[in-house]
Amino acid sequence: MADQEQADIRLALARLRQEHEDYDAAINAMIETGCEALRIQRMKKKKLAIKDKMSQLEDQIIPDIIA
């Protein structure tokens, strides 16, 4: 993998981590204010989708090593 491509993936991963943290803070705030459960559930689903994207990007960075 080229250095530039790996740097782009790392940048995208950092952005997703920040977005994941933002969703976490938003969900906690919604829970504290007593927001409706359906909205909280939707936010959690979006947060999980971001987590899945993060895992995919991490898999691209880490080489497969046969043990």
C-alpha cells in the first residue's frame, strides 16, 4: 500500500473516531434530557455504523499475518 493511500485512510479513520465520540456525547445528552427512546435508538444505530466503518478502515491498515 502506498504511503499516501495509508495516510488518507488514517485521516479518514481519525475523522470517524471524532464523529463517533460526538455521537456518544450527543446520545448521553439525549438520555440525560429524557429524549424519546426512538431518537436515541436511531442515534445509536448511526454510531454503530460509524464503528463498522472504522473497523473496515483499520483492517485495511493492518496487514494480514498468517500465524
